[in-house]
Amino acid sequence: MDRDSRPGYKVAGIDRRNFLKGTGAVVAASTLGTAGGKVVAQNEPKVFTKNLVSSDPGKIVLRVNGDEHELTLEPRVTLLEALRIDLGLTGTKEVEETTAAGADTVLINGKPVLANSRLAIECEGMEITTIEGIAADDSIVVGLMQHDAVLCGYCTPGFVMALKGLFNVNPTPGPAEIDSALGGNLCRCGAYANVRASAIELARRGGEN
Ligand code: FES
């Protein structure tokens, strides 16, 4: 889907960017009040001259699954949008434009991060790994398959990346650590017990197939 045609990016025909510009005018206007019929300034408007980020598109380089991609993106673009829309890496899932389900989990510098919670420009210079960067015979993927933990499969990329982040730092996690690592991932098919069993089995073997 084209980014600007997504729900939430248009407000009564005005795109989000121009809407925000408009609200800036309202904020400026709200600093004015009246006294005896005369308009007076209530607060000095703040003028920011440093650390401003332009809303115009700019070039950034994202390193994803070992490859560098030069993209021209507006600062508002999330990492999830850049991956799915600009790079066509649709294995990282979006759930109702929120990060609550964990299906958008990727690794940034080896740690699990929700891609919808980061702007793409924040991730320049970092090593991003998506489900497309995980081999089909990866021990976590194989374990999920063996334990019948992939039903519709929509949540699976998020679970794989969350487990990857855990096993990256601890190849023998205990059940409580597994539960904590998977706490932000939802599965609408209810495969939690199977996912958990696959992780416990993998931990028992030290993270190896
Ligand atoms: S397997 Fe369907 S949402 Fe988890």
C-alpha cells in the first residue's frame, strides 16, 4: 500500500504533515489574548533555532540483513514502513498500526526492537536484521516447526526475532527468561504453549538443532 493512502495519514483531506504545520499556526495564535478589546501577547513565542529536523525527504542509508540500501525518506517514516513499503521486506508484520502485538519485531544491533516504534532515520548506521535475514534451517525456525507452533504464521516472524534476541545473549535461558522475552508477542491462533515448548527444548540443547 502506498504510504500516504494508509489510514491515519489524511485528516479531512489534509495530510498529516500539512495538518501538523496547521496546528503550529494554531499554537502560535493561542499565545494571543485580549485585554480591554486589545490583542496582547500572553507568552513570548519560543523560537527554536537548533536541532530542528526538516520534514522534507532526505537520503539515508539503512543496513538490512547485511546489505546497504540508500533511501529517500521523510523523517516521519517508521522503520516498519521503510522495511515493508520501501524495501519490500514484508516478513515483518504490521498489526493495526500498533506495536502491541510484537509481529513487527526485528533485531537492531542484535537486540529485539519493535520496528513500528522507531523512525527509520534513527536506525541509520545500525545493523538491522529481519526475518528475511534468518535462514530457513535456523534452529529457532526448525524448533517452531517441529513443535507445530506455526498455525496461520502471521505472528511467527515476531516470535522468531524475539527468540533470536534472547538466544543471542543467552543460549540456555530458563522458562522465566523465555516467558519474559516472549511477553510482548501475541498469537491470535493461541500457539503460545507450542512456542514456549520449542524454546524450552532449544534451551535444553544450548540453542543448537
Ligand atoms: S500462528 Fe496465527 S497468529 Fe500466531
